[in-house]
Amino acid sequence: MYTKRALHSLGVTGADFTESERRQLDEQGFYLRTNMFTPAECREMAEAFDKLSAAEGEQGGHEVHIEPGAPRVSNIFNKSTAFDRCLEIKPVLASAAYLLGEIKVHGANLREPLQGKGQQDLHVDVPKHFDGDWWVLNAIICFDDMTLDNGPTRVVPGSHHWAPLNCSIVNRFDWQPQPLSAQDQARVPQDAGAPYPGEVLVTAPAGSVIICNSSIWHSGTRNKDGARRRVLHLTYTRRDLPQQLVQREHLLPATYERMSDVHRYLLDIEPMAPGAILQSARAPGASKDWWA
């Protein structure tokens, strides 16, 4: 399996990613697609989120990240079938292949900011070695309306071409910060939690998908009115880079069995041939695959 074949099998074509969207992704670093999921599909995914979040409580998201004030759930494909449909969002797959080349799922994390919570500092998810060295694409899938008052995602258009800001050390891999140019230094905010000149608060109706280059400066904002704002952050990365959640390490037999060959490829859970060299996606010292 390879990316072009996988996308062809899912019926992904050039029409699923328009020239206008391509320009927006290149120049602004993000674009919005509405009406990607029906109200019934959004309700099913939101209810699955609530059930999992209630079960995991304060430990929700522990496989990747626990965020006080914003319940999370990770490792979702082993916990529910409700989100499988998100592996076949055609504009997301077309955009990821355009931006990254050979792709695989990087992470899949549910998140909801509670009332008065959810504010984050401006940051990037991953760095880059040079402009155009893209590592990750993020699709924010909205189960509820994202409004100006319930903690919308904020982005700084065009900032994916700037120097990385506040990139978590766990996402840096072989990248080390370099001294900033005077121009880049002038862009660094005094307060990364404060409004930034030119930022956009993204609003979107339920069923929408916000597609972002993960090198864009962005953050969550405070949920002021307490309205539900449940989303799935589904990220894709290049196949030569590590996954945020190494799917093979968490894989359950039932998950493997229900996934199609294309889904197994995208999740990077295909069986490996005897003697094959492990991809960099495999963590050092990872346990054996369950089928081994």
C-alpha cells in the first residue's frame, strides 16, 4: 500500500481539494469546510466523547496529554467505532497528501474547553527545518457549533512561514531552536496568551472541519459562555516521522479486525514482514505486535 493507492481506493480525487483551498492552505495556513458531517453523525460522535470522558474522568487523554479545564480523550479508535468515519474525510486526506506526501495518522484527540477554561498560549504543534518543511496537518472536526463565545480556535494567518513558536519539546525530534533573526524576534509576543495582531477567531457550525498546517501559530481560547464545544483533533504526518500516539503499541485485535486495508495503512498498523526494518514510527523498545 502507498498513499496514492490508498486515496484512490477511497475515491479521493483532485476535486476534493479545490484550487482556492490550496491557496488558502499555502498562504494563510488553514481553510474551513462546512457540512462534512450530518447532525446525526455529530450527535453520535459527541455522545461517544461524553461517554468516554465520563469513564476516564481526570485521566482523560493520559496516553498523550492531560489538560486541566479541557477534558480530553486519546487512543479513540480502540475505544469506540464512532470515529472510524473520520478516517475517510476526503478534503482532509487530499490536503494531507498535498502538504506532506506519503501520510499516516499522527494523532486523534478529543477535546472540550469547559466554561471559563481552555485558554492556551500561542504555539505551533511541530517545528520545521526550513520554510516548506511541513511535518503535520491538523483537522479540527466540530461536533458542536464553534462560536466566538465558547472557546474558538485562534490562528495567525501566514505565521506557518515564520519561525516556530513555543513548540513542545516532545514534538521536536531532531530539531533544535536556532537564534532568531531580528524580523522573527520582533514577531515574538510579550504575552503568548494575549490577543495577537491579525489573529483570526475561527467560527464554524457543527459538522465542519477546520484544516490547518500544524506549523501555524494557533491556540485554544477561553470558553466564555459554557456552551458545548466538542471537537476531534485528527492529525496526519509524514510516514518517515513518529506518530504522536504509536498506534501499534495500543492496538487491540478487535480494532485491527474491523479496519479495512486502507484504514490499516493510514493508521500504520499493517503487519510487518519478517525481518523488515522498523519504521521510525516505531518507538525504541516497543512491545511486539499482538499478531507476532
